[in-house]
Amino acid sequence: MGIISWIVLGGLVGWVASMIMRKNASMGVLANIIVGIIGAFIGGFIMNLIGKYGITGFNIKSFLVALVGAVVLLAIINLIRKGKVR
């Protein structure tokens, strides 16, 4: 995947994850992209731990893996900031 694909996938994943975690109003475009890209790395790491492949390209499986990672990232950030997941 090229850099543009990472940015687009990261933006979409970050946006959906922020809506799931009810953080959409407090996050901008850049924050969504960053959360989505870091979430893709976290999701890929989690998939490698269980013996599966992580991000394989611009497809629905990669989107879902990155989404899980982004939701985990936002949950950890909420836990650190507020002491609760949501």
C-alpha cells in the first residue's frame, strides 16, 4: 500500500472509530487519520499474535482489522484520560 492509501484508509477508519467511541465531535481530520494509521498497526499486531495476517491492502478485511485497532487505541486513550473506557 502506498502512502496515499494509508492516509485514505486511516482517515476512514479513524472517522468510523471516533463515531463508535462517541469522540467524533472532538476529533478533526488529522486526528482521525493518525488514529486510523496507528490503529492499523495495533490491529495488525493483534492479528499477528493470533497467527493471522493483518493489513493486506485496501480491502474490507484490512478496514476491519484497522477499525478494531483504532477502537482499542481510543479506548486506551479514554481509560488514561478519564479512568473509564467510554
